Amino acid sequence: MNRKLAPVLILLLSTLLLQACGFQLRGTGTTAAKLPAYISPLHIEGLALNDDMRRVLILLIQNDSVQVTEEKGEAASVLRIRNQRRDSRVLAIDAGGKAVESELFEGLQFDLVDSKGVTLVSQQNQATTRSFINADVLILGKQEEEKSLRRTMRRDMARQMVVRLSSQLK
């Protein structure tokens, strides 16, 4: 085989294999969910205005051409988020008794009702867990890494919520 052609063929084959397995860079995919127009405008209840999950939810919902309103009285439907929980537990300790691996947990409950209080999507539990290596070095860096991981977990939960809402509103 021609030596100049081999790297091109390897690159082409690698690209085809990655595409065939469904690989996507984080944040580049769509939810493949489509929310119906009759829930618009939608009010989100139970999340702080500056919450990462709220921002991601609004972006995902607006991508489906559903308007989001801050005024509950203007809303055709209300996404109610309750019982937000976050926790961590130790998975492994070192010889000195210090935690070296933890499991992070984020969870909540949500439902969707129309403006008259009629349930459109019954109460659902949404949760996610991730393991986190907590080495003794670079303590401040590890704290930031945990915060970043928790933000990512909440964003993933927001995407999963939109997919679940979409599938149940069909």
C-alpha cells in the first residue's frame, strides 16, 4: 500500500467508526425531544433564577419553540420542581482513614400541570450519581472539580427532564 495513502485511510476509518458508534462531543447533541406547543407559555417553579439547571431547562424548552414566562398567571402550564436533594457518600478510604473516593448524588421531583391545575405529567423522580476521586493533593482544585461535576450533573438532569416530558406529552 502507498505510504502516503495509509494515514488518510486510517483517519477516514477512525472517523467512520466514531460516527457509527454514536459518539458526540458533550453539549453538541440534541435531546431529540419535541415539546408540544400547547404547553406554551411555560412557567418554571421551584428553581432559583440563577440556577444552572433553570438556565439549561429554559434553553432546551425554547429550542422547542415553547415560550417561558416568569409570571405564573400568564402561563398555560407550570413545571413544578420539588424536593431537590444533593448528597455524597464515601466509597473508599485510604490507610489513614481519609476519603479518597466519593459518590455524588443529585435528585429532585417534578411534574407538569396546566393553568387550571390539571396534571399533564404526573410526578416523576429524577436523579443522577457520579463517582468522584478526592485525592489529598490540590484540595482547592478538587473542590472546584466537585462543583463543576455537580453543575454537569444538574445540566444532565435538565436534559433528561425535557426528554421525559416530551415522551409523556405525545
